[in-house]
Amino acid sequence: MPSEREILSMMTLARIGYYNLSAVRRLYNKVGSGAELLAHASDIRQVDAEASPKLTALFHDWQCHWQRALEELEWDKEHDVDIICLGDDRYPRRLAECNDAPLVIFYRGNANLNAAKVVSIVGTRHCTVYGEDIIRHFIADLRTFVPRLLIVSGLAYGVDICAHRGALNNGFETVAVLAHGLDELYPPRHKATAEQMTKQGGLLTEHFTCTNADKRNFVRRNRIVAGIADATILVESAAHGGGLITCSMANDYNREVFAFPGPVTAPYSEGCNNIIRDNGAHLISNAADFVKLMGWENEVRLQEAQAKGIERSFFVQLSADEQKVATALREHGDIDASTLARFTGIAFSSLSPMLFQMEMKGVVKALPGGRFHLLD
């Protein structure tokens, strides 16, 4: 654990370098100590003879930033917030590899930010039923392959909150990277989920208290979401969106990037399809694909999972009549073809070949006694 002086020094540097983080990080790397770097605040060229006038000017008013750091430190102590500095063993080691990583992060939670396996799940705020189904199945199936996994997202509407809730429901720890200070929560509607996450994951930010959730802060937040994980997974995205920005950052950090494809006519699959087409992401259709590409499980476990149907595709396109069959099975449970014909109004002669096709697609399973089961 760093000393309080070092913590205050790093917080001060974080404020000084907010808009020139890479340059301040470079200075910090030269001396390896926030306190030591601040000791040269009056003449930064003692640390770097080639420091620009603009960079040296950032340190002129360091005392006011120190005072703000003191106020922040007291608030964090009162509210059980951990202040984790670059160089601290608790600091996410993957994030530390990124040259624009925050000098300080504020964290409330109990998850290990250096878990053996970390995955970020990102995408549109306008998540469709299709996307929700992908997230639900994908996270549930991951339990078969990777029982211990930290899932990271941004607590926003849509894909983010579905990922967090899916993680909680399946016993995974999950961390949200916020675009504001820990004295606020945006969006407020997700407060209950956020509170649960502090006991099964956590909330993380680089921002001091009294920082609003401005648009630019969400873009800054994305680099942490990308840098903290082994892999970033894009579920749904329009042609332009924050999820694509996160994937681009992950590629810049030499991290693995994956995307779920979708119908070519679906507006919130366009970004996913494009990034796959442009070789910016691996195409995956299920948890088995992802685990195999990451090299996180041996072939025996994969084969066992495949035998149980876990490698099913999530991208099956159903006709209107096939959707009627799926709805009837979802509402009434396992039933035979005759009963299905009655519930759906589909002629029995048409239903039999349709059920066979749905079985081939991995949507239904034939059971003894002529009944059918929906693989939901």
C-alpha cells in the first residue's frame, strides 16, 4: 500500500494531467513516484530536459490540485472508497500496460481487478430482444467453461446493464466503469443493480466526486473498459457507437476483440457485421466459439459442452410459423405435434417437416412420446 503522501501526490498528478495523461505518465515512469515527481514541480525539466513549455506549465498551480485531492481523500475515507494508484499491487495490471491508463482509480467493491480472466461486454444502449437473448445465453453458457470470470461493462442502458445482470444471475463478479464520480450514479434507474454489484463485483471510475456524466467522459471511460480486460465482446451496435470505439481501443491495446453477427437488415447489427467484415473482430456465435478462440478450455470440456447443446447458434432465423411454434412451446411447455397444430393453427402436414427443420437449427428437441422441447 502506498503512503498517504504518495496517494495525494498521484491524485494531484491525475488532475494536472487530465488532458495530457500520456505526457504526465511518461514523467511518472521516469521517477517511479508521484511524490518525487511533484518535488520537481517548479522545474519539470530536471526530470525531462525535453519537456515542452505547455507540459511544464501544467505543474505551476499544483497546490490547488493538492487541496482538491485532500478533499477527495476525506470523502473517500468516509464512504469506503479505495483509492488505487498506478504501481499499487491492486491496480489492474492489464490496464497498467496501456500508456494512457489513469494514474488513479476510485473503487468501491470486492472483486479482484486482477482476476485470472476478465472480459468486457459492450454494445448499444438500444439493445433488442435478439441482443438480450445473446447475452443471456452467452453468459449462462460461459459457466460451463469458465466458472471464475470477471465481467466488465459500463452500467449504461441496453447491452451494459444486461451484461451486468446476466453476470450477477450466473454467479459471476461484475464491475462497472463509470463516467462520473462515485458520489453519483448514472443512470439512477440502475441503482439497485449497482448496489448488488458492490457486493459481487464493484464500481470503478477515474473521476473525482462532483464530476458530471458528460458525453466526453463516456468516451474516456471506454479506454478503461477496453484496457482492463483480456477481451472485448461487441453484442449489438449501430454503424457508429460507443461500443465500436471501445473495440477500436481494444485493438490498439492488442487485446482480443469479438463480435456477434446479426441480420444484415437489422440496424443494431450493422456495426457488428461491419467490424467483422473489416477484420476488426472475430466472429463468434456462442460461448464455445469464444472460449476456444481464447484458449481458455481444453478440447475435452468443449466436446462435453457441445454434446449438451451448449454450442448452439444464437443466430437462427425463424419464419413467422416457426416463431408461432416456439411461442407455443415457451407458453405451454413440452407438447406433441397434434397439440402444437391446435395451438398454432398450422396444418399438421406442414408442421411435421417444420419441426424437423427447427430441430436441425437447434431450436427444438424431440422427446420420447412424440413431444417437443424448446431449447431456450
